[in-house]
Amino acid sequence: MCTFNLMCCPWSRCCGMGELRPRTVWLGHPEKREQRYPRNVLFNQFKYFFNLYFLLLACSQFVNELRLGALYTYWVPLGVVLFITILREAVDEIRCYFRDKEVNSQIYSKLSTRGTVKVKSSGIQVGDLIIVEKNQRVPADMIFLRTSERNGSCFLRTDQLDGETDWKLRLPVACTQRLPTAGDLLQIRSYVYAEEPNIDIHNFIGTFTREDGDHPVNESLSIENTLWASTVVASGTVVGVVIYTGRELRSVMNTSNPRNKVGLFDLEVNCLTKILFGALVVVSMVMVALQHFAGRWYLQILRFLLLLSHIVPISLRVNLDMGKMVFSWMIKKDSKIPGTVVRASTIPEQLGRISYLLTDKTGTLTQNEMVFRRLHLGTVAYGMDSMDEVQSHVFSAYTQPAHDHPASRVPAATKVRKTISSRVHEAVKAIALVHNVTPVYESNGVTDQAEAEQHYEDTCRVYQASSPDEVSLVQWTESVGLTLVGRDQSSIQLRTPTGQILNFTILQIFPFTYESKRMGIIVRDESTGEITFYMKGADVVMAGIVQYNDWLEEECGNMAREGLRVLVVSKKSLTEEQYQDFEARYVQAKLSVHDRSLKVATVMESLEMEMELLCLTGVEDQLQTDVRPTLETLRNAGIKVWMLTGDKLETATCTAKNAHLITRSQDIHIFRPVCNVRILISCCRDGGNDVSMIQEADCGVGVEGKEGKQASLAADFSVTQFKHLGRLLMVHGRNSYKRSAALSQFVIHRSLCISTMQTVFSSVFFFASVPLYQGFLIIGYSTVYTMFPVFSLVLDKDVKSEVAMLYPELYKDLLKGRPLSYKTFLIWVLISIYQGSILMYGAMLLFDSEFVHIVAISFTSLILTELLMVALTIQTWHWLMIVGELLSLACYIASLVFLHAFIDVYFIATVSFLWKVTVITLVSCLPLYILKYLRRRFSPPSYSKLTT
């Protein structure tokens, strides 16, 4: 079954998931299944009211009684609108198609009865035995059967799945790992029982059964035996059997269908066009009513609807779509926010309307780089400035044996120091053992276990683990003298300050889960034979596991308030009999298929009782650079910032205070049960775990980082650093919104102006439904004659970008929606009615004797008025604006030679024509220039003070 790109092809699940059931998968015997559903792209083109309106308008011209002119005057504008809209969205779809094709065309090796064969990712089926090389992406959800690594395990990079940068340790099925060759997998009779597909990427329940021996062999399968799709093999070559594909992949099931986002601005414009359509209907009805509904009045209504159809501007969609493309291009080309990617070119102006910012914590506000800060033993605590004392205690523990210092021979003070020394040593030893960290040795960038690992070379060692917390703890134990130098499935090696190697056998390991919030390990010290159970975890669960004490809760709260992530470390000594009894019950519980988690938890509870509390550890996640000033900028702009995290409440609160999200004295209201939250914007890091959240946002921004790129690929916009969010909103968001508002209102004005002229013309000539302008005049008016200067409004700006960043309060004005509101819309409607009336009545008043002179005078005055109104609207001139003005005027003058069928070419060369056009144009524009001057003089806008 095909494995589609998660971001671009949600249509593989459009018909539902069907019934999900557990399954039995025989090794090397795939189950044949194939499902694939296409997306309907064209449907979305008519989601806007006026696109559908103009389709009906163009179709009406096939009816002879309704035809007002040449067919091309209606079909050409509609074709241009749809072509540009489809082209813009098709670019995104084509990009997604090729990305999907690249993923689905990746070649993998498959074990078959014919040997090793090549297969495309899209051809992989359930039951296939797939070979995945180092640094290759896992193509489907699989059970880990074999590895080429000598230590019998492998590492996965899961950043694209769960957003974690550290590698995950995975273990093969023991039965298949012992086979001599990978080809023997096809010679045995075995199968995997797997639970039904679900969204949980952190848990798995299954069993492996081999039936070709004297007695069936059963092994329990858990999350450690899985290879989820979208992860990458980081070490060795692995072989796995496919259990889930396509829409049943864990990664796909965790990804919601990305909704087709429509910005608030587009909805507002759509609403205004409906109002204009209502006005069109009313005017048409009035025109017919003034004729007392004579004759076939219903046809007259339809003709007036067509005649005055320019009230609803067809060029509005084209101009706005092209403007969005320009805004997106400007964002991508901004050198001050390099690497910014725009994936949703339909909503750049939405960045200027943000009211709430919901941000992830780890990896977004913080760097996801942990630093060890505190070791607390209850009676004594060690910070960064006292780690030399810890190092001294560890050193003394391995250089001064206890029998050399009997208690009876030393003073009381020495006994106290010795007791503290032994407690510190025991705590450090526990921290060095209870983890899932594996030291990996690399030489010249190439893993060389035979050479580097043999001597435990410090310069070649790299720690790999499932979380940065784990690595920071192990690095700290190394800094104080106890170094993790080796680890495989069955053993751990520690090096003491004196260079001695301590060997421990791993008897059991209990990985961390999000439900248990703890992890544990049972080891046997090879030198003494002692069996010890170590455990660490969150205080909320460990408080009920460790022996009674009176300091755990208080100190955990104190450390959390300092912004530290706290772990409680404990231990319990076991006899051989106790361990053997536990192992038998634990193995039996893990083989259970039904209620496995409950049965395993019951067995674990018998072990997790009355454990000795050793210490608390505190690590700190460093803030990203410039987080504080960025958040300050956002707040000054009127944006309310909320932080989303699954971390401990106290740690999250302290991070919020450190980032200046809240003040240290500010009251905090805690809402324990929270549900049904709608996200307005999610500015997230880049793990696959953030994909659904960022897709649900009205405007999703992904922050690219070391956590992976799944969220940034799903985001509408992605930036390389959190601090770039300020410029993205304050500069580009603000400019995009204001420019779109100015552009849309001017296009509406342009259409209302000519519609007013048509209404006046019909009224004067006894309400006749005869067009004032025909043919190319009507098309040219909204295209070559005025398009360039009107579109140049996308380059206009009221303040420089530096000023917009320095005064984020300017952004606050946009949150009220003032650039495009019913008030501004009404003002432009009144301007359009005034100018259209002046132009038409002026032309009829001053024309000589021929009707064609009315067309020449009024149309020329109309073009000049529009060019002057663009100049009146512009706040900051750009050289392209001047070029647009001159080019449009030149196009009109040049085209007069070819418009002799509509305009008297000889008349326009006379002085009479020139002074009449000049007078009419001045009367239509001069009052508006005067009003603009008075407004700026006595009631200037807030930004005008900054421009001076």
C-alpha cells in the first residue's frame, strides 16, 4: 500500500478508516490491499460568492434576449479570474505531488523466495520483509527482526515523528536475531500478532510466535521492538516485517486532514461583495419600477442586472490573488528573516490580524538543550558552584575503602562527612545507571567499535538517548568522575575516577512512558553479585513509591520554581530469590495479549514499594536567543501570548516567567480540566507531534530546528528562529493586510464608479437598458488602462519596516479591523457615487451634438480620475508606481488609434475636448485632495507622526 506524504496527500483517508482490527501477519506472506482516492481541486475555485456569480453572468450571454454585447466581454474576464486562481493553487498542488512522488518512489530491498529484490515504497505491503540501511527512512510500520550491529540493537532518529532530537534505542526479536542469516527468516514458520492500528506512537502490544520447532516459541513485543514509519535508521542495517501501511500508519493516523484555510480578510471581502450584489438587485429593481413594470419587465430586470454587473468587481479576485503572491514573495526574499518559507500563499494578510499566539515551549521558547543545575539530597544541595565537592566525594568513595575508616576510630564530624560522602556516591552511581543512554564511539566520523570502544576513548564517545535530559545527567556524572563508557542489551560499564571499570549486568529495564512518567532498571554488580533496582521519575508518581520523608514535596516545588525539570531518583536492593520470583511473573504478564498493561502494572507495583529515596536532580532547558524581546514586541502589539506544554506546571510557570510571558508578581489562575480549545495561531517546533495542532491553527507558523521538519512542512509559514516571528507579523503581516485592504477598496471604487456612470446614463435616457461602453472599452478599463497603477498599491507602505519594529503599537490598530471596515467601505461607496455622477453629468452637459463625444469625454475623464485617485491613495512612492501610472496613460493614448468604432479620434485632438476633460476631472478629484489635506492637517493618523 502506498505511503503518502503526510502534509500533501490527506485524501488517502477521505473515505474513512473502516473497522480497525488486530491482525496476524505471517513473515514473508503479504496481504494484498490497495486504496487510493484523488482530490478534487477545481471544486474549491467556486467557494467564493462572486466567482460563482460571474460564471452565471457569463452563461447568461448565450441567451439572445439578455445579450448586451460581444461574448468575450464577459467570458474573457471570467477566464482570467479562474486561470490565475487555479494557477496559484495548482503550483502548491504540483509541488505536493512531486514531493509525494519522491517519497513513494524511494527504493527498498525486500527479502523474497527469489532472493533480495528491489521494491518501491508505494509497492510495500503488509507481511513484506524489508531491509532498511543506515540513514534510510523507514517506509512503513514494522516489527524489528534483525540488525547487523554487534550489540544486537539499533538506534532510530524519530525527530520527524515525535519532535525529539535524541536517538531511540530499538531491540530486535530475540528469536529472529539469533538466526544465522537474514534469508533464514523465509525458512521458518512464524507470525506476528499485532494490535489494531491506533494513534499511540509510544506504546505497542503484540507477540511473536515461531511454530516450526518442537515447541512453539513465544515472545512479547512492545514499543522497543517497533520501527515506525517516518523514522530513520541511525545505526546498522535492519530487517523488519511490515504490519501497518498507508492510512493505518501511526504517523498518518496522528495527522489530521489539513483544512483549506480561508483568511478572515477574504471572508470580509466576500461579505462586501454580497452587499454589492444586494445593491445591484435593488438598483435594477428601482430602474424597472420607475418604468412602472411595463412590458416584459422581468427581462428588463435581468438586463439591468447584467448591465450594472460591474457593481460586483470581477477583477477583485485577480488583484487580491496576485497581491498575495507578491506578499509571499516579499516574505521569502526578506534578508532579515532568511530561510522563511511561505506554504500558504492564500493567507499572508492573516499575519496582520493575529490576536492570540499559542506557542509551544520545548524547542520553541527553549532550545531543548538541558544543563544539569542541582543535586539535592534532602539535608544538603549542590549547585553549579559546588560541583567540585561532589567530585571530591565520588573520588574518595573509590580511593578510601570504608574498612580503613571504622567509625570507632574517627571523630563525630568525620562520620558526618563520611555519611554524606557515601550518600553522594550512591546518588551519582544511581544516576549513572538508571537511564537509556548508550555511548557510541566514532573515529574520523565513522563508527569504529572494534578500535575506539576497545579503549573507551573519551574523544570518540558520543552519548545517544531518547531525551536530552538523559544525556545531560550522564554527562554530569562523567564530569564528577563516574563515566558511562559502554552499554549493550545486557550490560553497562562505568569507569571510576581511578580508571577502574565497573561491570553491571542488565537484568531488566523498564522504559519511560508518558503514562508511567518513570523509568527503571535492575542490574547485578559483577564484582559483588548484588542485585539493585534503580528508578527515577516525576515527583507526582515517585512520591507514592519512595519511603516516607518530609522534604520531597517542598524541595521539588522549590526547584521547579527555579525553572528546573526535576527527577526523583530511588533504589531498592533485591535478593536472588526476590528477583527470580518477580521475573517469572513479569515475563508471564508481558506475554498476555489482553489487558497486558494492567497485568504488567500489577506485577510492577509489587516491586515499586518502599524504595529508598536517594536524591533529586534538576536540569534546565535554556531559552532561545531573543525570546524575551520578541515576546515583549508581540505583547506591545496587542497580541495575547499563551504557552502550550505538557511539562510540569511549576516548570512551565517558571519558564513563562523567565521568558517574561508573565511577571514574577503576577497572579496565576490554574484551570485543571481544559477542553474544547480552539487555536488561533500555533507557533510550534518541528516535530510530527505538533502537526495536528499547527494545522488546526487559523495561521500556523513552524519554527525550523533540530527537532525535525514535520511541523514546519505542515505549517502555513515556517521561520528558522523564533525571533523572526516579530518581523513576520509586525512588518510583513501589517503591510500585507493594509495593502490588501487598500487594493480591494480601490478595485471596488473603480467598479462602482463606472456602474454609477451607467446608472446615470440609463436614467437620463428614459431608463433604457443600453450599455454606455462596449467591446474593448469595458475590458480595457479594468485591465490595461488602470491595472498597473492600481496593482502598484501592493508596494505602498505607511512607515518603514524599522519604524514598524520599533513601534509595535502600530500593529494594535489593525486588530480593530479599521483598514477594511463597513465605515471605510461606505466612504469609498460615497466617493464612487460622487465621482461617477460628476463624470457622467459633466460629459452630458459639455458635449456638443454627437453622442460619441459623450463616450470620448466621459471615458477619458474616467481613466484620468482613476490614475489621480491612485496617486491620492499612495502614501510612499515607489519608482514602479510612477512607471505604472505613465504606462497606463501611454497604453490608453496608443489604443485610441484602434478604438475609432467607439471614440471619435478627430474630436479628441481638439482643444474643446481637452479643456472639457480637464474641467470634469478636476471637479471629480480636487475636492478629495482638499479633504485629504485637511484631514492630515487637523486629524493626522498615528503613524504620520512617526514618518516625520
